[in-house]
Amino acid sequence: MTESPSDRAIWLRTKLDEANRAYHEFDDPIIDDAEFDTLFNELILLEKHHPELLVDSSPTQRVGGSPSKKFLSLKHSTPMLSLSNVFDPEGFFSFCDRIEQSSANEPVEFIVEPKLDGLAISLMYENSKLVQALTRGDGVTGEDVTENVMTIKAVPRTLTSKAPLNIEVRGEIYFEKDDFESLNARQSKLGQKIFVNSRNAAAGTLRQLDPKITGSRPLTICIYALVNANSIQNITRQSESLKFLRSVGFKTSNDTELATGRASALAVFRDFEKRRDNLPYDIDGVVFKVNDLRLQESLGSVARAPRWATAFKFAPDEEVTRVLAIDVQVGRTGVLTPVARLEPVFVGGATITNATLHNMDEIMRKDVRVQDTVVVRRAGDVIPEVVRVVLSARKPNSLPYQMPTDVPDRARLTRIAQLIHFCSRQAMNIDGLGDKLIQQFVANKLIYDFADIYKLTEADLIALPRLGEKSARNILTAINSSKDTTLPRLIFALGINGVGHATAQSLAEEFASLEDLGQASTIELEEIPDIGPVLAGNIAEWFATPANELLLNNLVEAGLVWPTPVKVKTIKHDVKLTCVITGTFSELPRELLKERLNTKGIRVVSALSKNVDFLVTGTKAGSKLKKAKELGLHIFREGDVRLLLNDEISADQLLKNQQ
Ligand code: IVH
């Protein structure tokens, strides 16, 4: 029997109310954000299609949690607003469009601030003394947590201004990443609750009934707003507010930036996205605020959020979707790996349709079944995985998954997996030669081993269904350029069981040539850090197999070339240079350029600083070029670097030429 819309609405409302209470009042979430959003969106849609089901008490009609009963509720002097969100450049540009309508279409100056993931607080100072601290609550009334806030060292009890000040400021209370980790370590040692994230830990700590507990945990604060800033002399911009706040003793962010116009603003966002993991605190996005207070005022607010600011959120790395099927894939070592086929879902900045289930143990442990609703995760370049099943949404008639013990044609599938690995981005990087084409090539007996890839002709490719002349030519070009490679890439591409990037890199540095590597004994191999007896055995066996020797000869004959790697250990004494790469390059993909620079003993880092020796810039270089100029760094173009990589000039000479 299917559920009626009205029953479903009641179920969703109850569930969401419970979740809201657990989150806002008890600081102890029972479902995660992604699941909450899915249920919430389902309720919104249901109420839209069945307006008769909409009731005032629905969680869709309220915002956030109502103030908890534990603390005194007090009204805010001015409402504590929230921020609108954007999730992609289009959304951000529409936000800019709306603002530019009020700025006579002039590019707008934004102040860009990290969006701290803690909880908002409003602090009232009278005669320079802290007299009251209120949480945001529902935005109109908040909870009086003054006593607890007084225990936070980073909150000034008295301001350092000459004249007594009566001001209200707003900011975020949070834990820095390290402090959060040590808090959880301590909780675990004491056998107490482990916090799921630093935001909940901050909320839970601030709303402790006993201020001693609050004081015993390392909360900190960052102030990002001065209420009625324009009433203070000489303040006409948000950046000046922050400067003023700092000058009277508040802790403000060290990581704010100014950006004029949407393109620079977007570049700053991208920069934060890259630096996110290296920041000492958690952020879930960045906040863009119109810097000019007069323009802020003329833009005003809508509903609960100002029109002059928005939060540009990072792509969430967890989402909820459904398992359509579970297939078994054959890996390049012949191992069977179960894979969940998913209803497409956008997560971690990409649409995913598959997620790995690792192995049978993992499926059993997580009890993933076909038709299940699951939380999937994709962070950075990591393979998407199923985190867990949303049991509350499981179909009643579902059955546990049974994994087959073998699959037909396993040997051929293993070979295909090896070929796919060989062509992959971090191996030979043959652009355009994806899984489907490789399967077709093997099915049509065009290729058998790695070396056959280099024998493909345009006629071979065009003969395949759905492959035009242009794509055929692009693929051949990609195959051809992949011949110019590096030894670590080639070693990795061979697909030796257990040899990942890092091992391939160490092997290349240690032996410098394929011949020497091929002749290494297991004892010599085991001398390399991180190589144990099993791996050493795999490597030696691979090279001792006659078919593999033939394969390597064929690859060299096909025209594969690579520079002899230099041991980084020995280089360290000679050249000690560090550079940053920015922009796009016409000859080498960035990754390869980076590897080539490494072979010359030049370290490539991502952040510019005074410790960097030079910047390598391609076309479309953005803010990094400007910053490098400001720092007075040497700047090399692609051509200069070509000279360096071809050994026509040394890095030292290149630097001297620019003096
Ligand atoms: S400004 C009227 N600036 O984000 C503007 N908020 O989603 C109100 N937040 O409740 C907020 N970092 O708790 C602002 N640099 C920042 C922020 C920030 C974090 C939080 C704040 C707010 C929530 C809105």
C-alpha cells in the first residue's frame, strides 16, 4: 500500500521537527545536513503540490530553531539577519547584477570574508564593558549566554579605546580545527560524547548551563560586524569597521580580501576553495559584502537577509541519492570490486553516477542494498563512496545483497582495467581514450597490450561506430603526446600490484632507469622506505616475467621517452628553489610541468610568499601574477621555463638574468 500525501506530510513534519530540536536545542544532531535537506525539499514540494496540507506549524514555515528554554530569551536591538546563499558562478553573477543596478553599473568593491562555521553571537558593550551576549536564536530574540561568553579568552571584557564606547558587535564563536580535535580527544579519554563537527561542539559548549564547562574548552571568536557602524566617525566602509574593531581590542579575521568587480571576486573565491584545507579553522564558504556602507544602506534587506551580502557556499561533499543497481567490476589486478550504480547526483563539484563499495566486507558492514537511499561522498579527487544507508527510507521488501564469487570473462576484463589504468590522467594521461573506447578497441581486437595503443592508425579509429575524423585525430594526437613522459608516470602506468604514485616516484628516483629497476633484487627493493617484502616480491616478479620484458621493449620501440630523473635527496644540496605555477600553458599540462620542474630540483608550492623564488606564468594568469609583482618575485614565462627544462640554461642563470 502506498502512503497518502497527507500521511507523508505528517511523517516528514514529525521527522524534521525532531531533527530541528535535536540540532538546535540539544546540539546533538540525529541526521546529517544532506539528509535533512532532502527531507525538507520533499516537504516543500509536497506542500506546493498539495497546498491544503500546508500548516503554519510546518518546519518549512519557520527558520532555524526557537530559542531554548534553558536560557533567558531577550530581544535583539536590531534583528540578527541571515545571509542569502549562492552555490555557483551564475548565482553569484545574478547577485552582482542586482547590486550593479544600484551602483550605476559600476564594478562594485567587495570585501571577501571567510564564512566561519560556528555560531553567531551579538555582544553589547556599555562604557567599554561587555554587558550582554545573545545568540542569534530566531533572529528577533536570542538566548542570554553572557556568563558563558565571559569565559572565552578571545572575547574582550573591556575595550581598549580612549573614550568609553557604547557599541554592539556581531561575530562568530567557533573552535579552531586543532582545538576541536584535542577537545574530542579529551572527551573520548573521559568517556564523554564525541562531537560530530566543530559547529555542534561550539553550540553545545556555549549553551552549557555551567559556565565552568564552557571556560574549560578552547572556544574562540571572530568579530565581523559593527552594528550602526556609520554612526562612528570616519567609518564609511566595512573594511574600516574591521580596522576600527581591531583597534579597540577585538579579534577579527586575518584572511579578508578586497576585490573589485565580479571576475576578481570569483578569483578570490577560487583561491579560498584551494586554501580551505590549509586554514586553521573550518569554513563552509566565503561571504561577499559590498564594502561601501552607503551603497549597503541603499540596497537594504529582503526578508531575513541583506541584499548587499551573500554567502558563496562550497559544493557539499555529501549528498543523498538512490542505489539503482550493484554491479561487480574487475580491477586491474583481477580483484572483484562491487560498485553502486546511482541515480545521478551533484556532489563535491561533479555529477556522479557510480560509487565504490570497496569489497564484500564493506557491503555487509554497511548493509547496502539495491533500491536503498544512501549518503554518498566525494571530496576532491577521491573516488566517490557510499558512506551509509538512510535506513528510515528503506523499502520494506528489500533483501541483503549477495555478491557473486566470480564473473564470466574475468581475464579479459582484467586486461581492460589495466589498459584503462595505463591511459588514465595520472599515468600516461592519454586524453580522450576513456573506458568505453578501450572496451571497443579490445572487443574489435585492435589492441591487446599497452604497446598496441601506439600502433593505432586513423583508419582503425574511423572504422569504429560513432567516431568521427576529428575525434580520431584528437585521440591520435593525445596518444602521440603521451610518448613524452616521465619515469614515475611510466612505472605507475605499468599497473604493478601495489605500486601507486608515491612508490613509482621513489622507484624512479632510486633506480633512475628501467633497466636498473628491472634488475633490482628484492633485497635492494626492500631498502627503499615504505617497500616491504610483499611489494618487493611483486615488483621483482613483474620484471622477471618474459612477457613484461617484451612489453617494455615494445613501448620503447613505440617511441616512449623520458628524462632521467635526478634524486631529490642529492639535489637538495645543490639547488634550493621554490616556485609557484599560475595560468594555462600551451605545451605541457600543469601537472607535467610541475613534475618536470621537480626533476630539476625545483619545488612547486601552491601559495605565494616571500619564501618563493619565482612565479611561472602561463596565459590567463590572475591574482597570483599581481601578488608576485607586489612581492617583487622573479616572473618566468613558458619560454624561459622551456630553456630550463631543456637544460639550455640553469635556474641560477635564469634568476641572474632577471636581476
Ligand atoms: S554577516 C547581515 N559575515 O553565517 C549579515 N556572517 O548564514 C549577517 N557567518 O548567521 C552575517 N561568517 O553566523 C557574516 N564573515 C561573516 C560570517 C558570517 C560566518 C555566519 C553567521 C550568520 C550565518 C549566515
